[in-house]
Amino acid sequence: MAKVLVVTSGKGGVGKTTSTAALGAALAQSGQSVVVVDFDVGLRNLDLVMGAERRVVFDLINVVQGIAKLSQALIRDKRIETLWLLPASQTRDKDALTEEGVARVIKELRAKFDWVICDSPAGIERGATLAMRFADAAVIVTNPEVSSVRDSDRMIGLLDSKTEKAEKGQRIEKHILITRYDAARAARGEMLSIEDVLEILSTPLLGIIPESEEVLRASNLGSPVTLSNAASAPARAYLAAARRLKGEDVPMTIPNGKKGLLDKLFGRRAA
Amino acid sequence: MSIFGWFRRRSSAPVARERLQILLAHERGVRGQSDLLAILREEILAVIEKHVPIERDNVQIKMDRGDAVSTLEIDVEVPNSAGLLLSA
């Protein structure tokens, strides 16, 4: 049974595309068939983060408008056989997406894959609302910072009211993914803690991705971080989050990126 | 930086937490309120329209949230001809 997952946040630059690529790759690494779909029409970047930018021929808009077949637009990952990308258009704008067209594409993708992961654009406009429209579950990417938490709260409201599932009176499954987390700064009271964010948003936690130079290195290389360095702290956090998405019970750890004295004194590891 | 300045720096996360809690309580209220108001508006209009012809633009519905009580204010402009009907 295919699952449609939207990766959203409201705020830009919090790590939606990085997280889409990493979670998609992590699920595919575990043997699931996965397609990652870029909904950021006009400002696509998932192709670049996945290292497939030179292989884009057709895109989501072409398929939505019936100019290309889905099979012509899908790009298979060169590293993992079961990972595919459906890129966004770089030249068109978000108005080229129609609800009927997106519904048809999502239905077709559901038939082909175990996971359909929709990378939402920032904001609450058409691209973002259509990315979440047909989702069964949502990952809300949140930085431990006030503007990101506020926007996440707004997105939770939209997920509970504007998705097809919500309109049918069903519950959409929601998860918070905290990214760019610095355990040492949180321990020193300089950054919202995990508990603060979860209490404010009252939504369950999927994982905690530490602030790490490995994330930038991975995007420089055009590789999801779970592939570029699977042993790194962010990769391990994404791999654990992907297992939780599959329903596995994986103990939550608060990743501790750096090994300074302050971390040893104040850093914590959750059970 | 004085020792007090250092302590202030330390405690920025609790400030963030408190500001967010206050802000989001308000924003969620507004969100819920707009839905409730839309429903109230439609139902109130339906009841009045059963008896008196009214212009939909001439109906104002407002809710003010106070600490202890909230007030619902309904302002309906009824045309004079309809007003005559009412008094008849």
C-alpha cells in the first residue's frame, strides 16, 4: 500500500529538500521503492541535491499537462535502483499546476511505488497547498527557532483543514523533524529545546537532525547525506527517522555533533 | 560584557518559548474563530432571511475575545420596508 508523504515547513531554508532527499534515499536503502517529487515549480532544487540535474528531460508540469508520460519524466537514481526522482519545471510557474492534474499524477505514482515523497515549496501558495493536498502523512521540518516554529504551527493548521484527508474527516499523520539542532547550544539555554518545540506544536517527533557540515558537503556532491556519508551524525539521524516512518520503534537519541568540554558537561543523550 | 549580560544571553531560549506560546495561542484563536464566525454568520443569516429580506453585505458579525468572557456582536441592517413588516 503506497504512502504519500509531504515534506513541508512554511518557512524557507529549514531543510525540506535536504530532508526529502535524505529520507527518500534512506527508505530506498532499506529496500522500499521510492519516488521523490519536486513541487517547487520555477525554483527546483531537488534534482541538484540528488545529483540528477543533468538528466532532467521532462518534468512534473509536462506530466500534469499531458505533454509527457510519467515514465518519460521519472529519473532513476544512479546509486540506488529503487529510488526515483520526478523533477519540477524550472521555466514555468506554480499556476501551471492544476489540482486535477496533480491528483492524476499522484494516483499513478501510488500504483508504482511504496513511497511518494512530495518536496513542498516554502510558503502557503498553490505549490505548497498542492504538495500536501493528497498526502497521507506529513513531515514538518522545523528549526529550533521562533519563526520556523511559528510557520510550522501554521502548516499544521493547513494540514488539518486543507488536505483531501482532512476534508473527508480523516486524520492526516503528522511528524515533526527537527533540523539544524545544536545540542550544546540548547543545553546552554541559547536555543529552543526539543521539549519546547514539541510542547508548543503538540505533534510527535520523527527525528532530530544535528547541525552538521556533512549536510553541506552532501549537497555540494549532489548526494543525499545518507549516501554520501552513512556513518555521519545527520545520516544516522535520517536513517533512524526513515525507520520510524516505516512504523519501527527506534529509540530517539539527541545527536551530539561536537565533542567539546561544554558538550561533555551539558550535552545530554535521551533514552 | 558584565556577568549579568552573560546571564541574559544564557536565557534567550525561555524568552523564545514564552513569546511563541503567547503568539500561537492568539493565532490559533484567530484561526478557529474565523471558521466559527463563518458558520455563525451563515446560520444567523439563514434564520433572518426566513422572515425578512436582507442584504448579505449589510450584516456584520464580530467576536471579541476577553479574558473572562467573549462577546458576539451581530449588526444587521434591515431595510425600512422590511422594518414596516416587522412592526406590522
